[in-house]
Amino acid sequence: MTMRRDALLAEMGLAPIWRLRSPVKKSTGWIELKQAVPACTACGLHKSRTQTVFGVGDEKADWMLIGEAPGAEEDRLGEPFVGQAGKLLDNMLAAIGLKRGENVYIANVLKCRPPGNRNPEPEEVAKCTPHLKAQIELIEPKLIIAMGRFAAQTLLNTDATIASLRGRVHRYAAVPLIVTYHPAYLLRSLPDKAKAWADLVFARKTMQSL
């Protein structure tokens, strides 16, 4: 019966759509990924890191927040978004009824700190992105929030500005994605906190509609 059904679908031109609805085989599991990241030497950042910063939170989360790269405190502690930027992020989450670790997963594009907190280099992003893509594939979030220019540009494969990307729903591998400012940037640019709050309200409304 299955073969006949597939043949009929093929004749109707529907076979490719049918296949897309089949369960996707994940390329790697959590155990393999958590072993691969600390062992990674794909770019030069491994030479200066204290440790990798894998990610933290609910591995079955509906919400996935993605930043740019670890800073000094993250490099020291091995957890993303700690220090003042982390406190601001926690407050932002609380304002829309969310809490770190509860239906939320937080990660960065880069798993190693760039020296001096400089901007990530294109080669570093290219080498580290497969780890992030594997995390997204494993978590299967309902909504992604890209925080900061590098996260947004990496996930959306664009060189557009944050200002031009805000306020609408994008897609990453069919997952709705919303762009906002990085908490570390907001600490330096207080007027944009209101814009970030608008982004979070928009994200909450988007999630409610999914």
C-alpha cells in the first residue's frame, strides 16, 4: 500500500512534499556535540580561550536566544550571558514572563571568546556556525531571537543592519526568527532599551500566534 501511495503521489507531483514531512534525522546528538565543542580547534580562538561556552538552558525549549560571542566573564565561567549583560537579559526575560533555564535556551554564534572582546572574524563565524546549527536542530525551538548584528547576519545570511531587520518575522530553517539588540549594546545605548522592549513584546505576540 505504501509503495502504491508513493507512486500516486509521485504522479501527482506531491512526492517531494511528502518526504519533507517525514521526521528529520539529526546529524548529531547532544553527547557528541558537547564533546566536539570543547575539543574544537577549527579556528585560532582555541589558542586564547580559557574554555568554550557551549550554551545553557532547557534543551527542549520553545524559545532560543542567540548572541554573538562570549566575553571575559563568559570565558571564565563557561556560561553565556553573565555579568551585567546577563543580568539585563534576565530582567528582559522576566518582563515577558520567561526565566533562564525554563523553556529558554541561550547560546552564542561563537563558542570561544575573541581576544579583547573584538568582533568575530568571518572565518571564525564560518568555522563555529555548524555547532550552532546542530544546537538549533536538536532543540527544535518554536522561536529564535537573534541578539546583535553578528547573530542576525549569520543566521539570516545577510549584511543588513539591525535597524532594518527589526520589527518583522524572519525565518531560519523554517523557524520564526526575530531580531533585537544585544544586551551588552543596550548597556552602552540606554535609549535603545525601549526598542528592545518593543522587540520582546513583538516576540511574545509572535509566540502566542504559533
